[in-house]
Amino acid sequence: GTYENYASRIDLTIAETSSRTFQKNREVLRSVLKCLEFCGRQGIALRGHRDDETSTSFNKGNFKALLALRVDAGDKVLEHHLDTCARNATYTSKTTQNELLLWVKEFLQSRIVKK
């Protein structure tokens, strides 16, 4: 038939690439969320006074330090992501931290309401 060469079908190639990208992003977010969870459970502030990208401070905040610790401890998925992603796709900005915290809050609230 028309689709004898399965490997050359562009729609399947795109679907497979999208699936791999989705899985990789899920693994990266898992690492990021584990850091948020750790800080929350321990009552540790995520950010310092001046931890934004424009700051000359060496202290980029507890959250970013914990991400660096995960990388140092062997989190290869997170390391690869931070080394290769676009600057606007790190999942580490204070805006993203706030969005993830809001998502976690809404998730937990919905779980509590269901009980």
C-alpha cells in the first residue's frame, strides 16, 4: 500500500518525537517538583532576597541550590535539561516556581475536598 515504509511516515515520526519530549519534560518536572516538595516540607524558603537572574549575588536561593545538589548527586535528566534547554524553559524562574506552587496547592485542595 501507500504506507509500506512505516519509518518514513512523517506523522508517526512527529508523534514519536512529541511522545519522547513529553516524557523528558515529565521527568524534569518530577525533579523540580521534588525540590519544591522538600523545601515545603522542611519549611525552607525557596528564594533569597536577590536571587533573580540579574543579581550579582552568588546565593541564588535554596531552590536553585537544591536543583544544583540534585545534579551533583547524579540527576542526569535534570543536568541535561539545564545544560541544553532554552533560557525561558528551565522551570527554575521565580514565575515558574510560583506557577508550580499554585498548581500543587490546587491539586492538594482538590484532593482534600474529595475526602
